[in-house]
Amino acid sequence: MQTSLSLLNHPRDVHIEHFLVDGRVNTMNERASDPLNKLYERAAPNAILNGGGRADDVRCYPGTREEVIGKIEHWKDRKPDYTSRMMWLSGPAGAGKTAIIQSVAEKWKKSGVSTASFFFFRGDGTRNTAKPLAATLLYQLIDLIPALKQSMADLLSSKPLITEASIHDQMMGFIDTPIHTLIHQKSIDVQTPIVLLIDGLDECSSDDKIIQERVLTALQDLVSPEDSPFVALVASRREPNLIMAFRKLSLKLGSIFLDDDYRPAEDIHLFVAAKFDEIKRTHHLSNRLNKEWPLDADIDNITNKSSGQFIYAATVMRFLEYSPESPNITLKIVQGIQPLEDHSPFAQIDAMYSYIFSQARSLDTIKEMFAMHLIGSAYNSMFDNSTNLFDDFLPAVCDVTSVESLISPLASMIRMEHSSEGMRLIFYHASLGDFLQDESRSRTYFVDVHATRVWWNIRLLRSGANTVFQRLLHSLEDNAGDLSVQQTYEQRLNADTIKGIYEQS
């Protein structure tokens, strides 16, 4: 009887590099056979245009933001006065920057414009740092320029640790050097610029803002050479560190700031009216709506509350569109006419405000400043005058020279205006005041205007700040008749308190 022979009886330290089966050579280490796998592992699919996992997948409503998009188109086409190789699209929080970038990118993709995109997003751990940026851009460029594939395979085989290099070295090693080599070898011919779209730079490594500056420096070095095939469109909030970072760049920079010059109120009104029409056509309870719904005043109210920022209008209309309740009821909830029973229609806006406030220091001082602003605004509205109470009271709250530094982390939702009448606080969003004064929404950041008013009355009584009281008293005397008829009991009580303090001081 023959015993079977085994070559692997009690084997130790056996390593088989290749083996032959039916005449075919099989390689055990498949990963080593394709060095590009290491690149693909570093890429962030959610950061690419129309990535399947993007929670921020938004775009402009048809017919809106046409002026801004047109200006970006002129820059891309290198028309006269648009010769910069980098464009910065900036604006307050909620202004619609991502929607504009998304819309532009989709339009260019359909028309055959070569682009590579990266959408940073704070809430997605796969794309809230700069680590996957170069690999993700390169992944898209290989699709545009197939000749890059072999070049990158050779590079990664010879320098496998380049994926761990700095963002600048990755951008130069992955993108700049290989593409310029192919251009000089005449392996590729780039007739029109390849546009790099970088959205939400302020959401990249937000705890270490120096990274954002390094990304900009790397982009500058990539696009600035005369023979570079690239231009870059970067979108972000206009935060102080980014303003400084852009100013440090040596290349010519184009800039678009989303303010009232681009008539956002008209676009928002168009959007709100169109969404109301859509709701009346498609909502499952639309048969309960009368022909007059909504009133023109309802559309105007949402438009005005938006203050030129699309996030408020988009959030409200999304709530109306997807709520199982009748749109008539949900509109009343938004307007505060009907009590809220379940989820808030402002959850997205509140999360945005809360995050921005979480970046601030000296929160108590900031809340006191905001209370002064709200009290002063209400006072001016009550008496139809322009007394600048904020500037009058500010020195008692903080060192006036430190105000700009104090509020700089909040620059995406407020700004300080300087004029001959002193300093004024400006809210980019009218809805910010509602958020601050509703404790159920703002929680830690709640501003108790009533308590602040009483506290200031006591403080001012002790200080004997007669100049301020003199202004207040004159306004009270001039409007004495209106007070007895038009103002609420609380306003009259407050006016009487101020008047009494002045007379005693």
C-alpha cells in the first residue's frame, strides 16, 4: 500500500512567490500588482460632484442666481477683465455658495468642460480634512486624462509614501509634475483650462485653520504658472483667517461676494413663489387649500426674513413641502401663529447658528452686545429715529478697540459697520434675532432681552449716563401721544422706567 506524499507535512516559514497551475502564473499579492489601489483608498467619493453620500447635494432653483453664474462663466472663458487664474466665491453663512458651485459644475459637465471637484463638509468625516484632497482630484483627472494612469502607477510604485506627504507635496507630485510631463511629451493637448472646483474650504479642518491656508497655497502653486492647464474656483464663508490667507497669495485673484448687489431678494421671491405653486399642485392635502393661499404677504414675509440668504427660504419651503400636515397649518407654525407640536421647521438654521456661536470666545460679552443691538433696534423702530444706542452703550460692555477681534469668529452671520454715527452691529440674517430670543431654539446662546433691559436700567442709573438718557427722554416726550395709544404695556412700562431713571439721575 502506497502512502500519499505531502510536501507540506509540518510546514514552517513557507513563502510562495508564484506557482503554476494548468500553465498559468498566479501572483498571490494582488494589491502590489496595482499601486493605484493605494490612491483609490485615499480618495473621498462623497466629495465628488453628485457623490452618492452627499448630504449637501443642493443646486440653484431654475432662473435664480443667473447673474452670479454668468460672472463665473465669464471668468472661466477668460473674457476681458476676467484674467485671474483663481476665483473666490464668498458670502455669509446660508448665502447659497454650495448650490451655485453645484449648479455651475453640473452645467459645465453637460457642456463638456473638464472639471475636478472637492466638496468639503464639516459633518462628513471622509471629507472634512485636506488629507483626501489631492487623491480625490487625481482620481477625477485620471478619468479625464487616461494617460495619467500609467504615470501615476509608476510614481506610486517608486514612491509609495507620497500619499503621506504634505498637501503641497501631494498636489505637486500627484498632479502638477505628471501632467506637465505629459504636456511636454505631447502625450496630451489641453486646449481649454481644467477647472478645479473647491467648495466649503472653511469646513476643512476647522479646528486647525492653518490647513486651509496650506490648501490655498498649494492651489496657487498649481494654477499660477503661465503654462498651467488649471484654474481654480474656491467657495467659502468670508472668515477672517481666510481673508488673510487669500491676501497672502501672490497671484491675481478674482472675487465674488454674495451681497445685495446681486439682487438675491428677487431670486428668493421667485423661488418662494414657485415652491408655493409646486406645493399647491403636488401636496397630498392641497385640496384643503383655498385659491387665495398663500397671500402675497406670506411670500413677502418669507422673502424679507431671508435677508438675501437662501438658507431660510429653502428651509421653510422644504418644511412646508414635506410636512404631512396641511401646508396651511405648517405655514402658520412657521409664522408663529400656531404652536409647534413636533419637530422644528428651523432645525437646519438653528444648527448652523449654534455651530457658528460655538466658535466664539467671551460668549457672555457677545450676548450682551447682541441684547443691546436688539433693544436699540426695537427702540428705533418704536420711535422712528436713528439714535445709536449700541454705540452709546458699547464702552460699558467691552474695550471698543477689541470689538472687531471679539466678533471675528461670527463674521459669517454679522458684521460691524463704521460711520459718522459710530459703530453699528449688522445681522446678515433677520432670522438671527428670532433664534437668539427663543430659548427653545438657541438654548445656551439665548439672549434674554427683557432681563438685559432691566439690568441696564439699574446699571445706567448708577453710572448717571445723562447724555444717553437725554436722547431717550426727548424721544419719549416727542412720542408721548403715541405711547398711550400704540405701544404695548411692556413698552410703556420700559419707557416710564427710563424716564424715571433720567429724572432721578
